[in-house]
Amino acid sequence: MPLTTQYGGIVGISRFGPKAVDAFLLPLATSYWIRWEEVLKASAYNDVNGRFEIQQCQRALLEGLASFMQSVSPEEQSERVDW
């Protein structure tokens, strides 16, 4: 899936609020992040635009996760977040 599509999906889902983030982004957050980091760490990955797109996806994911974390209690966070 193209990074621009991932970015748009993350931002769009985040706009629906913490419940949408909980339902759709939390289950994917770890696997997306690991995949992005592997690409960034690849020695052959020198594409500046590609790196920027990954970093924008990471920023969007962090912002979405922040909206979820701010809306729930620490107890609920510990139940829902398993990473």
C-alpha cells in the first residue's frame, strides 16, 4: 500500500476520534511502525522523499495515538495498549 494512502487512512481514522483510533489504529500501530523502521534502517534506502513520507506517517500515527491516550484513564491505557 502506498505511503500516501497509509497517511491518509491514519489521518482520516484519527479524525473520527479516540474510539476509532482504538478500534482501527491500535491493532495496526506496532506492525506499521516496525515495517517503517525496517525500511528507514535499510542501508540502501536513500530516497529522501520516501523517508519523508514514512516520517509523516509516523507523525500522523503518533498524533492519532496521542488523542486516544488523552481520552482514556491510565488503567484503560494499560488494558488496551499491548506493546
